[in-house]
Amino acid sequence: MEPLLLLIMIIIGNLSLYWFFIGQRKLQKQLHPEEEHAGKNSDYRSS
């Protein structure tokens, strides 16, 4: 396998993983918006 082809496959793989995790986060925010607010409040208290 050519190094350039391997590099392209690695980049595409990383991008697909990145978009997958972003999609999961957006779904969790839509399903549990109150948990996100609770997390922000606790962050303010700890700082």
C-alpha cells in the first residue's frame, strides 16, 4: 500500500470518528438538556 493512500485513509478515519463523537454529544444534549445545565452549575460552584 502506498504511504499517501495510507495517510489519506488515516485522516478519513480520524474525521469519521470525530464526527461520530460530535453526533453522540448533540444527541445526548437533545435527550438530557437538564443534565447539561446541572453540569454547568456545578462547574461554577467548583471554580
